Amino acid sequence: MTDDLFRSDAYLRACEARVLRVDEAGVVLDRTVFYPLGGGQAGDSGELVLPDGRSLAIADTRKAKDAEGRPTTEIVHVPAPDQAELLVALKAGDPVTARIDWDRRHRLMRFHTATHLLCHLVPQPVDGCSITPDYARLDFHMTEPLDKEALNAGLARLVAASHPLAVGAITDEELDANPALVKSMSVQPPRGTGTVRTIRIGEPEAIDFQPCGGTHVANTREIGGVIVTKIEKKSAMTRRVVLGWAA
């Protein structure tokens, strides 16, 4: 398995690691700071620095799949298309430095945290989500119209309030007893270890608390200038809210 260091500290930008495997999918390390595509959040990009100083460009990060196509506990670092020469130079056991594109990651962290604020402002089930460095969107399962100006005022207020964010965990049993904690209809929190990672925003009273495996900022003020750029009626039961960067 790959030790996913980003789960406990989203601010880690680099780590020392060893190659477990190199195959047609990419490079699997024993530990990493790279977040793999999942939960609506895009995978990280960056580089793996080889012992001789050369850098293997990583274009994307994904969860490895087993023979049946199910995700495993290994994380695959997908090289850029022009990296074949460096890729063949890597073998199991080689030491590397894994370094993410921090500016891109930080934008993802800010947007992901902002989507949690949207869940507070629009307390409806979510049936679709996409978080990229340039925009984020949530699809809410609802029929009522949404007001862009009201949402922007709410986001600005929550960002300015400097609400702290805390990473925690609950047991599978606790989650089963509180199914309403899961806001997403399309993405279920990962099970199998006996506990589920949670994100709590606000202290002492939480303004949002839900299972989530993504990366987030430590305080809502760090989100900065994020605004609702578009609200769409995607279907009779779906309202899409798109977030972008303020000018």
C-alpha cells in the first residue's frame, strides 16, 4: 500500500519515498504527498526527483486498480507523455523525492473547502461534484431556485469569519447511525478500515461536518476571493452552482 501523507497534513509539499513498482500505468511509491483523483477532486501533478537530480514530470495521480477494476490502497503517479526515457530509468527500490505543484494544489484546497461552505448555505443533497484548479461545481438535488447574490454574500461572510477547519474521524458504526452526515448522493465515503475521515468547519459550533477524504485549507479566510459565477438548472431536480475566482 501507499502511505497517503496528505490525509493527515494537506500542507506537505514534498516527501522522500521509494519506488514500489513501475508499470504501464505509472509509478507507485511507498509513501506520497500526491492526492489521487477522487471524491470529485482532481489528482495532483508535480515531479519525482531522481537521485541524479533529474525530474520525472507527473501529470496526474490516480488510485491503482485491481484485476476487477476496483480501487486499491496503492497510488499511481502518472507521468507526462514525454517522460518515457526517465520512466524506464526507475526501478523498484529506487529513492525519489515526490514534490507536488503546490500552487495548483492550494487552489484545489481552497475550492474544496469552499464547496463545504456551499453545503452549509444550500442544505440539500449533492448529486454531483467537480473540483479543479480553475473552477468547482456542486449539483444540488432540489427544485427551488437559488439566488447568486445571496450565495456570494454568504460565502464572503463565512470566509471573512475565519472559521477553523479540523480533520477527524468517526467509526463506521457512528456513520451508520448518522446517515445524514453524508451530503453526497453520488460519492460514498471509503470504508474498510473501521473509521471514516471527517472534516469539521467551525468551533465550538460546526457550520459543516461531513465525511471527506479531500484536501482543505486550515481556516476559511485562506479561501480568499471565491465567488459563484453561474447557477444552472441542469434538470427538473438538479441545480448546479459553479464557483470561480473573483476578479
